[in-house]
Amino acid sequence: MLKLIKLGLIGIFLNCTGNHAVSTSQTSVDVLRMAQQKLGTRTAIVDSPEGKYRLFYQRQDGTQQLNRQFKFIVIEVSTGKLLREGTFVQGYIKWVSAKELEWMNKSKQYNSEPSITKIDISATN
């Protein structure tokens, strides 16, 4: 009788754990779908160093026009919440710390200096 109770408790525990995994997986699918709706299918995905945030941005290729704007979004991984949305022009975007994002916009003017923007993603929560 005691073995039967133990097996029942193990079954309940495994069932609860399985449901949690499905929920997390569904959140990931929803986040990816949202990113593709906002950015298209040619996106790059970069997690923050601690994995708390996920950056999605449109990928560049050599055939695209100079001065083209590229969109990006930042998602909180645990909740799937959209924290930041923006653009950059022919520059780059990257994590510089666990919470700080940096992007560079190259100027549309040939001889002007690029601008660099840094933001603390945790401050946008």
C-alpha cells in the first residue's frame, strides 16, 4: 500500500513538472512568433549574458541599401514581455553587460560621426 502511494505521488510530481515545461515552451513559441511579426523572418537572436533578456534584430546582408533602418526588440525571457523596441541605421547592436544594450547608428551624411546609444534594459521594466 505504501509503495502504491509513493508511485502515485511520483506520478503527480512528474505530471506537474511536465506541464511547466510545456508552458515555458509555449511562451518561447509565442515570443518567437511576436518577433517574426514585428521584424520579419530574417532575425538574429542574442541572449543577454545572464540569459534574463533576449534581443531580436533584423539581420543585415551585403545587398541591402546603405542607410537602411533595422528594427530590434528586447524581450524579458521569463515573462515574454516586450521591454524595448527601436531601430538603428547600418550600425550594430550588442549587449555590453547583463542589463545594458548598446547600438550605433551610422549617419546618413558621408563625413559625419556615428552616434552610440546605451540603455539599461532593467530600468525599462
